[in-house]
Amino acid sequence: MQTQRIRRLADAGRRAGMEALVLMPGANLHYLMGMTLHLSERLALAIISTAEDSVRVVLPQLEQPRAQQEYVGGMPVEWFPWSDEEGYRVALRRAASNLIGRTVGVEYTVMRVLELRALEEAAGIHSLDATDVLASLRMRKDADELALMREAARIVETGMRIAIESLRPGRTEREIATIWEEVMRDEGSSGPSFATIVASGPNSANPHHTTGDRRIEPGDLVILDGGATYRGYCSDITRTVAVGPISAEQRRIYEVVQAANQAGFAACRPGVSGAHIDRAARSVIEDAGYGRYFVHRTGHGLGMEIHEPPYITATAQQPLAAGTVFTVEPGVYIAGVGGVRIEDSVVLTEAGADSLTTVDRALRVLE
Ligand code: ZN
Ligand code: ZN
């Protein structure tokens, strides 16, 4: 499968005018070759030719045994290890001997000045941004990937249900987040796919709250946003619960956000754009008079990374294909009242969309 992925990348790169691609440790390399090389101060990269089946890997000597063990796919790899004593320059120059003067695709948001300068010195490359080429490969998930994402979703939801049952006045945000994360670990997650968010009361009005030591109080809206990583794949879900008694306005914004989540989901089908889905969700909130309190995009793709293309924004015009996975997560945040976000992760299918996340969306008021 990975051999096919490398060939698809080579085809897409060639069409984009690239004679080779250079990939950094990270999700793309993991996706293409199964390797989980870590990004560190030591130079490591893979060179994939788009003209022939050729993969070269430059890496610290001490990383080679694990990388070799992890590498999957039939395509032969040439290894160029380097030691701390000799440094990376000689290994890189040998590995980059087929790049001299070439046009090379690199990951603009991942590659550092360290690697770019080293490649320019070793081979005088001309670099192009390969971000879109790589994103186009990873956006549509195959059946194996979807199975892993469903398991990641099952794990986060098992933890979320227990976290919600554990919510009560007097408990801190951090206690609830810890309970949630422990259940995810017990269920097989290698760790949260991002820092678990429990935002209570006034903190719920901040869409990027950092979970802290505030104690939950009666009258709070509590946003719970979490994800699990399972065998390299992420899940992502948000629910908002109320600790009674709550005000009429808190109830009202909950109902509006729930309707927006529903409208966004209903707009999902193959061939529509992110902008179409964003509009469907956002117009519900605007029509209710809360448009200026919905301060973020409607959603983001997810897979091996918690945020990856496609992005569900007002300007996203690209049609989305069946197999694409992304979130629908409208929210309203009002200082002095509180915030509500309801987020699901969905996969586009020929029939519309299928939600990987299923925890009940109806308003739950804990007494
Ligand atoms: Zn999200
Ligand atoms: Zn989330």
C-alpha cells in the first residue's frame, strides 16, 4: 500500500513540475513510508524521485534500526546514516547527488532553514511548495484509515461519556480532563491528539481556553473538547453541557449552535465545497443574531494530524470528495453569558455524510 502511496505522490509531484520531493520527519513521511522519525536538532529527511522508483533517507545513525524496522512497502530504500562525530554534510551530499540543480518539492510549513540551506549547499536545489500535493493524497481516507479513525472516535467518546458523568459543582476542569484522558489511555489510545479542553463558566466564552483549576459552579456552561490518538490517527469531538440552573439566553445559544451543527452536517455531501458547509452552519447563527460571536471557521480536516486540509471556511472553494474526513464545529462565545460549541467529525460518503462521533447532542442540564 505504501509503495502505491509513494507512486501516487511521485505522479502528483511530477504533474506539479517537481523532479523530486524532500520530506521531513512527520505525518507525511509516516503516511508514505510507515516511519515515525522524530523531528529533532539532528537532520533527517527522505528524498523521493518523481522520475524513477527511488527513495533515499538521510538520518542520524542511531535512528536507522528503528526506521528500517518501521519502513513498509516494497520499494527499495537507500540509507545514508550519519554519526555525531562526522556530521550530516557528507551523507547529505551523497544522498542529494541526484538533486543537483533540480526543482524539488518541500513542505513549506515543516522544513526548517537548517534543511533548506543544507540542501541548497549540497545540491543547489530550486524549491517549490509541496503542501497541496501532499494534502491531496491524504485528504481522502481509505478503508484501513477509516477503521482506525472510527476506533479513535470510539475511544474519545468512551472517555467523554465518563467525563460528563463525573461533572459536578466543586470539581475542577483539570480533574475532569484527567478522568477523560485516563479512560482514553485504558481504551488503547497512545495519548490525546491535542491538549484536552474543559472550559467552564466564564472560561467557556473563550474558544481557546487552557484547561485550568477553576471549580465548576451551578449555572455554568462547560465545553468539553477532546481527541484520542490511535495507531497514528486522531479523533476530535466537542460537547457542551450545562450545570443547572441555566439562564434563558444560555439555553437559547445552545439551541442555535445545535441547529447550526445540524445544518452543517446536512449540507455535507461529495462535490460540495468547504465554503458551502461553512455557509450552511454560519447562516443559522447569523439569522439568530449571534453571527459576530461565531469567531472561528466551521471545521478542519483530520487524520494523521489533528488539523490538516481541507479547512471548512468561507473561502474554501475546492469540491470535497467521498472519503474526506473533517469536523463540523460551530460555536457561539459571549462574555458574561458563556460559550457553546458542538463538534462532530464526519466522513463524506456517496450518500451524504456519516458522523464518526455520536455522543448525544441534545442539551443536558446536570443538577
Ligand atoms: Zn476540531
Ligand atoms: Zn475539537
